[in-house]
Amino acid sequence: RAGLAKREMLIETGAGLKALRLSVHDGEVREVEVDMGIPELDGADLPPPDDPASPGLVSIGIRAGGSVEAFCVSMGNPHCVIPVEAVAEAPVETLGPEIERHPLFPRRTNVEFMEVADGEILLVRVWERGAGETQACGTGACAAAVAAANAGMPGTTSVAYRSASRTAGADSAVAARASATAASGGPSAAASSVSSPSTVSISSRSPSPTASSLFASRIHA
């Protein structure tokens, strides 16, 4: 806001204190960098993995029969990332609420449908817990970045949000962008920065990436 001089601050959230770094020009905030904390692949809000050697990877049974392969991660709130071949055709409004309230998630979950485009770009639609499909989600961008890193994608990717346009009856691009940097090794912090009300950039390092060949084949299909 105009006249703001402070460059760093702490914000209390349901996931604990978050450190913010503000870029201020001419008395106006132009960019906000947020330390999102360490991605967690286990915890009370997440289901256990199918294989302990592949943390985060879960096969989820659905009402229509069969199952979907997903990557579950907490960014302070639970996320379930589902790879799809075409995000525009993803069953967001049917499978989203079903996964949100699935018994595997005792406190419900956010659901991201993720398509890999051109090998480096993630196209994402998000079903937010308690809200339905929304245009964008900062923690959801982090979750998608961590899922992609664990599936062995290149270290740097971009995330572009898509949302269903109910007025036009088609998908419309939303000007939300995220870039992710993933590094192997131990856990590290994830951060997001907003350079305008419609722009989000994510830097995310996942805990010990261990790609599942099944999950990787699904998101690279």
C-alpha cells in the first residue's frame, strides 16, 4: 500500500508464522516474497504412501471404479496433485469434490489437476477445499512444483493456472504464473512472490525427490 516503508514482516497464519519480504517502489508494494516453509510428505492431514520408499505417492480409489494416481503434499495445508493428459478436459467439478472429501483425507484436501505442456510448463486447475474451483492458489502452485520435481521433471518449470469459464463455456487462461526450482538433497524452503495482483512466482525445493516411474509416466504422457 502507498506509504509503506517496512521491507520485511511476519504474518501469523494457520500454518504458523510466515516471513514476507516486500519490494517497494515509490511507496507502493510491487512484489512480495513469502517463505512457504518445508514441503511435508507425511502428517495427520495426508494419507500414507502406497510404498514407504516413494513418499507422497498414493493410489486413491474412486466411486466410478478403479483409482487415480496422485502425489500428496502439505504446504501447511494438504494438497493432492493428480496428473492428467489434458487439463481442459479434467473432471474438476466431479472428481475434485470427491477427492476433497475422500476418507483418506481426515480434514479434507485441496486438489490440483496438472498437465505437463512442452516438457517445462505445468498447466493446473485447482479445486480448493471448502471453496470449489478457483482461478489460482499459491500453495497449490508450490504443491504442483514439488510433485513435478519428485517425478523427475527438469529443475526449472513454469506453472500456468487455468479455470473453467462458466460464462464462455470454455477454459480461460488466468494471468497467474509460477516458476519452480527443485534441487535434490535434503528438505529446503519453498517461496512464492507476487509481482502484481495476478502474477505468482514459486521457488520450491522438494524433500529428497524420489520419482515413481508410474507417476512420472502419467504426468509425462
